[in-house]
Amino acid sequence: MYPYTQHITIDESKASYKGKISFKQYNKDKNKSFGIKFFTKASSDKGYVYHLLPYTGKNFDYDKIKGIGATIIDKFSEEHKNSNFHFTFDSYYCNLYSIKRLYDYNINFTCTFNKKRKSFPESIRKCNLNKGETKLFCIENTNINFYFQYEKKQIQFASNLYGAQIYKYLN
């Protein structure tokens, strides 16, 4: 019922649950350690949740080659083809399959990524910087950029929306 906002985030959340159900999750590090894990598509500026997809454990239907993250991106982005939306998500969902899917759908995205994923090219997987260095990789014939920066630790993110200009701000 709530209209989509331009900025959409994809993430996971957990609803507390202590009853008996086969796909209940346990996480000892959380306050509410038992619950049901959901994949969510939500408005990143208003906080409204548009879609919930429960994770059902072994029975969860996903593409074994692409992984769970790319399958979730596929399901949540299909209705936004060729539209002016901006998706943000973390490294759990980010691999080369999910990035290319969003690019093919003409959807803007920004995400953090784990450079050790098998789907990424060797040049990205072996990128190690020294303190103060910054590197940029681009996928040929696209506007998909992979940014690496090392300040206190190495951070990396990918985007097809933001250009190659990197500014350093004090404080």
C-alpha cells in the first residue's frame, strides 16, 4: 500500500520466536537469540518494509550456482526494471551475478562486497592496499566501479551510480 521511495535497501532481519518450527534460527550473540530470519526489501529513507521473504533453512529455494544473495536480489529487483531506483545492500548479497543482474535491469546500486568471492575477477580478489592508497576497477563496457580504499583498514564498495572522483574530507 505504501508507495515505493527511490532508495531501497535489501537486508536480513530476525523476528523473535520461541515456538516450535523447523526453520527457527539461533544466534547466541543476539539479545533475542531464537527467531525467524527474513530477507527484507525496505525503504532506506522511511524505514517501511515492502517485502518479507522468510528463510526456511534447507528447504529455501535458491540458485546453487549464484548463491542465496543473488537469488534474493533477483526476486526483489524484478519489478523495478528500467526504473529510477537506487538499491543498497551489504556484502552478503553482493557477488558478480547480483551486480550484473541489477546492471541488466538498469537499476542503480551501491554495495559493500567481499573481494574473496569466487565470482570476482582475479585482479579484484588479489587487491591489497597500503595505508592511504585508493584503487578503482571498472568492468569493461559498463559503468560498474569497484572502489578500494585503505585508511584504518581496507574498505571496498561497488556502484554503478557514483563516478570515479574520490574526495578526502578532514574530520
